[in-house]
Amino acid sequence: MAANFAVGTCKPRLTSFSTISDAVASVPPGSTIQVCPGVYPEQITISQPLTLQGIASGGQDQIVITVPSTPLSANVMSMFSEPVAAQVLVQSPGAVNITNVIVDGTGGDQACLTSTIWLAGIFYATGSSGEIDQVRTSGQTNEGCGVGIWAENAGSSNRVVNIHDSSIHDVDGAGVFIGSGSTPTLTAFVRENFVSAPLGSEGVMVISVNGVVAQNNVTDTLAGIFDLAPGVRVSHNTVTNTQFGIVLLLGGTAESNDISNSIFGIFLNADGAVVQSNHITLASSVGIEFNCHNGTVSHNTINDAALGLDQVPADFHGSNRFANTGLISSDGCSATPLVAGAARVQSPTGAQSGMSSPEHWRTPANPFGSRR
């Protein structure tokens, strides 16, 4: 029967295990595993529904899963046919909830450019669901193939993943990656997280899923929020210090976000996007890049930008506010959009070095993309 169990010695009245791996393999389904503060050098697979909960004891409150002395190995194949070495792998038909745990990827480099193996801190595989709460993933660096939290579902049954109040930083691929197949079968709620990936491409990337990306603090990435999921609502996020604040490659909705210190505030690459009530401050190139695509773009405030709106369709009508903007709008273009991969990446005052079109970035969905 489901019950409470412990890892470590801080709960002497509970049945206890010395490793997390032994605990998750031994307890009955639906149990709660309370993990005592300490360092756990393990590669863990969870294959049944349970709760993995780090607890405070003796004034300490850090439960750290680190890379073991035996090198990490690829333990799952992604939906994109990429081998992945996941530090914590969830492959469970029932919900797996993880809270108050640190996953440190330092030393887990898989030499991705030659091995093609990706590195993930926490990986929810196809068919899995659950909640990630107050977790930290960091140190997943792997030649551009490191992901802090990765959740996907290539199956026909719908699954739900909830990621909130967590910290993801020092990764060199994507902070959070969420994806499913051509028909969305995964609903994701990504809320109130801190994501920083100064070595990576995307803070949060969603592809072909439903759900919400809201109230996150995303900073120091190539793209703050990279959206290939029209069914996701991107709202009330704070995005700072990026080349591309929010990228809407297939339409989608971006509302009430606060974007500052970017090269491009919001970047469109398909018709039908809804971009409303966003605040874009200090865009060194463009506040909103239309790329000649039609959409509902209104009630946005752009302050301190070299160019407010760029590549605007000739029939565009929308009310937006501008202040301290060098040029409000340019390039009333025809209805023919730029071809994929040909997005303009120059500012009005000169070329931006080291930039490439978003479609070419290396991501889990595009593993052979070009690098900066």
C-alpha cells in the first residue's frame, strides 16, 4: 500500500533507503519518498507514480542529485530520435511529482557534437505526466545540447505537465523544452519560474503543445520564449537581456509581457499571431518584427527602440503606443512574407554580428541547426 518512505537517516520512524534509485524502485505506487538533505550522485529512473519530495532537517534544506562517478549514459530516446542522458528520467503511466530537489549536471557533458547524445536534468518521457515544483536544475552544459527540464509526449493519449516556482540556469541548450507530435497531446503549465541560459539558445521552448507560459522571469538567452505552439498563451512574463525576446514562429498569442534590453522585442514568422498589451523597452533593433506577416498587433507600448514596427504589411491596422523611438514603422511590404530562414537580422544602423535566423538554431526539435 502507498505510504511514506525516506532516503537518508533524518526520518528514523520511516522505512528508509540509502539511495533515491533504490527507493523509487522499491516503494508501492503512489507513495511519497521524503529525501533528507545531502548529496546523491545518481542517475535515476522513475517508472511508477509517486512523489519525490526533498525535506528540510537540522537547518539544512538542499537535496542535490549530482553526476555519479560512473559516467552518465543515454537512458532514453527522444521523440526526435535523439539519445538523451537524463539525470532524472520519468517514464511512468501515472503522475510523478518532484519538489524541492536540485539536479546539478556539472561533469555530465556527453560530447554532443560527436556522440549526438543530449543531456537533460529532468526528462518526462512520452506517456508521463506530473508536477515539478520548487526544483533547481543547473549545470546541464553539453556542447549546446544541455536542457534543464525536458517534457514530451509523442503518444496518442493526452498528458499534463506542470512546472512552477522553479529555477533553471547555467544550461547551454534550452532551459525548459516542452513538445509533442503534430497533433498536440501534451498540455503544459509553465508558471513563475526563473530561467537563465547565457550559454544557450532558448529560455523556454514549446512546440506543438497546449497550455500556458506565464509569469516567468527569463533572462540572458538568445531567445527568451521560443513558441512553435499556437495553442499556448504566452502572458505576463518578464524577459530581459535577449537577442529575441519572444519568437512566435507559427502564430500564437503573446499578451501583457514585459520585454526589455533585446535586439528584437517580439519576432513573428507566420500569419495569425495575437500580440497585445506588451511593454517593450530598449530594443536596439526592432520592437516588433512582422516579417510581412499579418496578425492582431495592438495596445503594445514600445519605448526606447531604434525601430518600432518593421516589415509591416501594407494593410495593417493596429493602435500601439511609442516613445523615444527612432522610427515608428517601416517597410510597408506586400502580402508575400519572407521565406523561412530568410528573416532579416539587421538593425537600421548596421548588421548585428553573430545572429542567425531562428529557424536555424540548434534545438531538440532541430538538432542539426546552425550555431551562433
